[in-house]
Amino acid sequence: MNKFRFAFKVIALVVFALATTSLVHAQASRTWVSGVGDDVNPCSRTAPCKTFAGAISKTATGGEIDALDPGGFGAVTITKAITIDGDFSGLASALVSGVNGINVNAAGANVTLRRIAINGITGLGIKGINVSAVGVLNVEDCYIFGFANEGIFVNLGTGANINIKRSTIVNNGLSNSAGNGAGIRVTTSDNGSGVGHTVYVTVTNTNCDNNNEGYRFENNVRGQITESTGSNNALNGFDVFPGTASSEMNLESCTSANNKQWGIFVFTSGTIRISNTTVTGNITLGLNPSAGGQILSYSNNKVQGNPGGNGAVSGPVPQV
């Protein structure tokens, strides 16, 4: 009897090892999704999957999911290094209701999202991209719209790099009574020490318009925003808010126009530096360095035509 049990255990271990090996081998470095695919497929080019969620389990760490044609590929949670690319389709789509469009919970990983339209169905989706853990996040050529809260929300407990390029983030947070529905909002759980928690954000050629707010950094975030707009928002165009650690935002060749409250706002020990930036048509005030915050100017900006007043900078940017 003991010999029988031993033999049975050996056979079971062999079967488990073979199954595990087969699963690992089933993960491809590149997988494919299609509007006419099926998630029971292996996600190859000739037998694509139907959804991002169906493809991600069949894609190896560091691999890539590509869209073959235009289609709605659903919400997905990312827990490893991966690229999701809609280039082959022209523009892949994730149409969601009652959930976030894309969750990123991949500590230390490099994640790239490229050419994806993420649609919250006019407030039925919660957040467009929700990031709770990552090493490097690249968002390129994406269109994020219609979410009840933020278009992109980053809330991290460790340091990371967030890079957003050539994206349009509009019509988010318009029904958010808490006032948190920014196009891009980045914060951390920093405890005040600042050690290992700093999040560095680079935004280029991106429009955060007609949201509750345009851009909002808080609690040990350092950001550079270049050739981008924060306009026609229900509150402010560009914000630095308080936290247990101060934040900084640098604006180069940006536009803050026609926001219903402030064009550029900074609060409690935060700093915003502005260069070659236009601030106009903002209803309450153009520039508002409030309660200890600073707006520093390179003296080459256009601040004019704000109905409630243009406001004033705190001073020039110190020259080295």
C-alpha cells in the first residue's frame, strides 16, 4: 500500500510539472487581439483573442499585445511588464462601464500603453487608467474620455517615472462632487520623509481639456509639462496641491485658457515654474499662488485677458 501511495505521488508531481511547463511555454512574447477573435484561441496572429484580458494571461512578461483591427477589447488589469499597442488597428478601444478602463498594479515593471481609446461612456466608467504600482509607465497617443473620475490616476507608495506623450484626455470627472476628476492626477502615499517615494512625471504634447481639472500633482511629485494644454476645465488648468511632502510642476510652452476657476494654482509649499506659457480667459483668476505656494516666472509668459484678474507671480525663477 505504501509503495502504491509513493508511486501515485510521483506520478502526480510529474503531471503537475508537465502542466506547469506547458503553461509557461504557452505564453508568447507577442500576442494579438481582434474584433472577431475568441479568448479560447492561443492569441496568435492567425487565431487572435477577443479581449486584452484574454490575451494578457497568454503573453509573457515583457511581451506585447497588438490589436489587428479596430475593436472594443475591454478592461484589463496589468500585473507585469508588458506593452499593449493599438498601432496595427489604427486605434484599439476599451469601452467600460462600472469599472476602471486599465488597472496597472505591477511593482517595478515597465508598462507601455500605446494608441488606445479608453471610453468611460459619459461617466459610467470609474477611471480611465488607474495606477497603484509601476516602475515606468509610458502612455503614448492615447485618447481617454468620459470617466466619472480621473482620466489617468497615479497613486503610488514608491518612486516611479510616468511619461505621457501626444495624448488627449477630455470630459472626465465632470460629475465628481469631490472635485477629484482631473485629466491627469498624480499623488503618492509619502509619509513626509520623501525617501523612495518621489514620482517623476513628464508630459509632452498632451491636451487635458474639459475635465473637472486639467493637471493635478500632490504629495512629492516632480513634473515637467511641455507644449500641452489645460483648458476649458470646470475648475483649474494646472494645480499643485498640498500633501505631507511638497510637489513641483514646470510648464514650458503650455496654454491654460478658459478654465472656470484658476488658470494656474499652487497651494502650501508647492512650486510651479512657468516659461513661454499663455494664461488667458480664466474666469476667477489667471495666476493664484495661494497660502504659501509659489508661481515663479522666466518673464517670457503671456498672462492677459482673465476676467477675474490676471493675478501675479511670486517672483522670477532664480538664475544659476
